[in-house]
Amino acid sequence: MFRELPKIGGIAIQGEDEIASIGMCIGAAMAGAKCMTATSGPGMSLYSENIGLAIMGEVPLVIVDVMRLGPATGGATTVGQGDIQFARWGTAGGYPIIALCPTNLSECHSLAIRSFKLAERFRCPVLLLTDREVVATMNTIESNGQGKTEARAESSESHLIQDPSNVQFLSPFGGKSIVRFTGSTHNEDGFITKEPEKVGMLNEHLNAKIEKHAQEIESVATDIQKEARTLLVSYGITARSSIEATRILREGGKRVSNLIIHSLWPVPANSITKSLNGIERIIVPELNLGQFKIEIERVAWRTDNRIEVIGINRIDGELISPRQIVEAAA
């Protein structure tokens, strides 16, 4: 085990822009620190290149994106959920990342902790996608002593790939072994290579280490009602309206199930599929034009192409109300 950093309660540095901020985090993470950086939607564009660097360099890093209405500056203080697909595909190469999404302040706390654990476990950037309404809410939560960090186990072979889905522990700069870091395709010793076998092995590993462990990463909250034919699927701030809509519908005699997704990427296909028993219609409320509805359709239609998937969408800066969901489910 390599020694822990001094117990100083953490350091906060305000970079001159998002490019500098994520660059500092990558450097600090490779030196052994546990790092997080945060921005709103437009800042993700500036993070993009270095997110790719963190993927290629297998850097454990947490990135918070407070989504808002936009593109560009958009509605700077207006709620939105427009970065869902950008989070997954917003850097070169198309290799997977992990993205979690809280619905309230308590989950911001618990999922932030889980984000750090997943970043360490899979040595990759983990995105925590929240939104303006959640972070602008004032509330008090009980931490219950959670959030303590653990020292990393150190590997002497940080680039060695035996099984593509396995992940070696991070070997930090200044540790017991030589560390070579590059944004280029490299072999198990960290040297740049064009050898097809080594190139294929590395890129397969960057994909398999996340996709092959999708069920381990999955995190959802289910409220399944027997004999329900309608399933509500939601995430983030919109899930709170979905919870209330479920209560109203059931009080009115409607049978409806509710699925709240906390892990957006990889898509929790296993959990979604398990929730589809007897379902004929899925309703997906989102503060965008249907970015995650596309993923729900892929899973649902692979299971049963007769399932109808309905989107409820708003991009006018207002929240989706429980009544809108109730009306769609009537």
C-alpha cells in the first residue's frame, strides 16, 4: 500500500478555466490524490479533450456536471437535462465512461461517494450528472460518517492487461515503480506502439473493463406494482415528479410501476429488462428532447417490440409536473 496523503481535509483550487481545472485534477490523481472537478453544461465542452486523456491514461477522476438549459451559455440559471448523450459521447474514440445521476441532495452525497469508489475501481473518469434545481436547493442531510477515503493498493504493472475486463491498481507517480503516462496508444509498459495486437488489446480493455461489469455498476430504484401495464422511467430532478405522479395514479385506481435510474451510463439494461414484465407502455419524462428515451427504446424493443415508449419533454426552462405525467398515463 502506498502512503496516504496528509490528512488536511482536502484542497480546493479554482482554475482559470475548465481546461486548466481538469488538467490539474489529472496530474494530482496520477500523483495519488483523489480528485473532483465541477462545471455546468458548457464547461463539459472544455473538459472534452482531457476526458479522453483520462480515459486513455486510465485516470480515476470524478467530474460533476450541473446540467442547465442550453446550448452555449443558454439559460445560465435555468434547469435542463441536456447533457445526457454528451456525457457518453462527448470525447474522441467513443469509449465508455460511467455516469451517475442523483435526484436529491441526499443522493448527491451518496452518489458522490460511489463515484469516487467507481473511479478507483475502474480507473476511469466518472461523471455525476445533476441539475440546476437540485444544486440550488437548500437542505440538510445526515452523512452517517460516510465518505471516508481508503488508501489505494499500488500495482507495479499498471499497464499490464491479461484479461481485457480486469483493472490493475493505479501505480502513482513517486511510487515504487516507474510510471509512463501518455495519451497515445501504448503497450503494457506504457510505451507508444503501433503494433496491431497491442493496439487492439488496449482498446478492447478500455471498453471491456466497463461494459463487462455493467451489472456491477447498475444502480436503480424500483417501485414495481403487480399487474401494472405502465412503467414510468425517470432520472434526476424529473424523478421527483414521477414519484408523485405514481402516488396520484395509484390513488386513482391505476396500476403503474416506477423505475428511477441512478446510473445512466452504462445503460442499466439488466434492471430495465427486469422491470418490463407485463409492461405494454413506458413513459419517459425528460427535460430535453428525448435523449434517454432512445436508450429505453433500445432495451425495451429488444425485449418486446410491441412495447410503446412515450416521451414527455420540456425545454422551456420549466419542470415537468406530476400532473403532466398523470395525464400521459391516463
